[in-house]
Amino acid sequence: MRRAAVGNLRQHINFISISVRRISTNSSNSKRMAAATTIADLERISADRLKDLVLAQAQQEIEDPNSGSKVAIVDVRDDDHTGGHIKSSLHFPSGSLDATMPTLLRQLADKDTVVFHCALSQQRGPSAALRYLREREAQEAQQAQRQQAKGEAKGAGDGNAEAELKVKQQKVYVLDRGFVGWQEVYGPDERLTEGWRKELWEEGS
């Protein structure tokens, strides 16, 4: 009887310990959502630094074709998406982000680094990056809640609940000076820019 009582007590203590950890996880998620990202929090990346990332990614894909791209560049220009674009960038016009955000979230889920830009990265690029971050934060919170409910349904003895709550971390940037600044330096470089039309940029200068 004494052994059974001790065993029950240990199970009870273990249950309380796991419950406290889950409450702590929920609290952290709530605090993260409360301290939502703002425009001022967005990090900028220079064209020179992005160039290094693009070339490094291209080299990695040559050496290991199955490695998969870990860097994504999201171009949110609208009708002004002319005269060239950064090589391998994704085009998600800012005017249709309401409809395409779920697709964007899925496509970027496995990326380590995401860079947003528009023409000058003064309004549309930062706004798109901010919206993406907030949507991703909301998605993470929902995932945490689902995993918590799943863990509770399985019972207190499930030690995988905390591991399941981990979400891939990403670095999200806005390209400084946007595509206008990029093409001034790297427009002619076919390793970095596709569809560049020099005459269009000369006419606009």
C-alpha cells in the first residue's frame, strides 16, 4: 500500500510539473503576441549583404542540388514590377496580399531568411514584412494552442508536448532602398538580376 501511495504521489507531482511548464509556455506566447512587432522593429539589409546571401545560396545549390533554398526574397511591387527583378525572387503584389498571404506563409515556412522589398522599400515593402510577421506570430500562437490541447488529450505522461511547440525561427528583413537601389549596383549582373532593362531605368532617371 505504501509503495502504491508513493507511486501515486510521484505521478501527481509529475502531472503538476508538466502542467506548470505548459502554463509557462502559454504565458510566453501571450507576451510575445502582446509585444507585437512594429515598423520600427523591422531590420534592414543592404544590397551588398543581400548580394552575398544570394551568391552563397546559388553556390550551395550547385554543390548540393537537394539542399533546398534557405533564403527567400519577396518582391511586393505592383504594376511597377517592370525592368527587372532579383534572381529567384517571389512576386507577391502588395495589392493582392489579402488573398495570397496564406500561400506566402506556406512557401516561406522552411526558410531561414526572408527579405521583403518594393521599389524603394519605404512603404509597401515594410508594410508587407510587418504584416507577414504578425500573421506568422498569430499562426504560431494558434499552433501552440492546438499542440497544448493535443498534449492534454494524450495525458500528463506525454513528454513530447514541449518539443512539438517549437517553431522554426526566421530572420525577416527589408531591403534597404528597394529594387531601385539594388538595380543601380547589380542590375547588369546576370548572376543577381533577371530581366533588367537598362533603358527603362535611364528613362526614369
